[in-house]
Amino acid sequence: MTSLVEDFEKNNNYTLSDFMKQAIRFNELIHVNQLNDIKNQEYNHVSFIGNYNELLKRTFPQLNQENIIIENALNFVYLNKEISETKFKPNHTPYSFPCKYVDNFTNVFNGMMMVSDYYILVNTNDDNLRYNVYTYTKGTTEQGDYYFFVLIGKIINPIAYTKDEVGNFLTKYNLSISHELTDHFEKGLKIFFLEIDKIKKIYYKYNVN
């Protein structure tokens, strides 16, 4: 896996963050805390969008260019023509969404990696946007061409809790747990399965602090 990361960084002229390297090291699948889908149905669970091994074999020409286009919004429309309105209605929906003009659609994809039909934003100076996962639809109207971006969720790294994280949690709530449970927290992933009505679902806890 180390050689795959090194080759990826060399081929893309981009150094992956420690967060991404850790996620790649401990997880074969790309975990996403999913909040939404392309139809704007809301969620709050963990899903998978691909495999890190396959992602690392690819080259993304615009990955090393910082993205300064993407807005911090659940839904946003990027237009190639300026309009007087602050909202725009794509063809496929009766609703209107915030929008803005961009002079080059290509720049919308700066700093992104693609897997399946999903786009992962990694190269940005906005911590709120980093590791966001998007999908989009494109279309044409009398007002011009557009890309309608939908935020699906955010890449997560469900590694085990550290000894300090567990200790801080126990101290904060004045708790005492068994050595076996402490060992489980420090070795298991921050995800767990829960079966409801014979359907196994996967959940995720960001931290214990």
C-alpha cells in the first residue's frame, strides 16, 4: 500500500494528507458519512463509495490545483453565464438553488479525486469543505449551461480510538469500564453494526470526547 501511495503522489504531483494516508492504511473501502443523495433524500449513516486500491491507481490532472470555486452548501448550481437572480432552477427539479457564475467549468473540479460517480474534494484551504463528497448533474437552459452539485457526505477515517481519547471520555463523565471494553475501543474501528428488523446497518461515532 505504501508504494501505491508514493506512486499516486508522484503521478499526481500532490502529497496526500496524514488523514488520507491513515484512512488508506487501515481501510480498504472508502468510508463516507452519508448525509444526502442525488435526490436530496437525507441520511445519517456510513456508506462506501469505492476502493482505495483502485483510487490510487488513477491520475487526476487537476488534483494539485487548489479549489477556490466550490461553495459550502448542500446544493449549489454553477453557471457559465451571469444572471441577475441569486437562485437558479435546474431542469430536473421544481426547486431553485443558490448559484454563481464561473468562467470555466473545468475549475470546479480542481483539487478533486473521482471514484465511480463521486468527487472527493481534498485540495482546498477550507477545512469545512475538505473531504466532502459530491455528485452532480449538468444541463442547459435558455440562461446557459449549468452544473448542479449535491453534497453527499464526507470521507471519514474509522480507525480505533486512542488511549487518550478513551481516558478523556472516562474522566469527563467519571466512568469506569472493564479492561476488556477498553481494549475493544483501542483495537476496534469506530464503526459498529446494529441489526434492526433483520436489516444490518452500519453506524459511526466520530469521537468519544
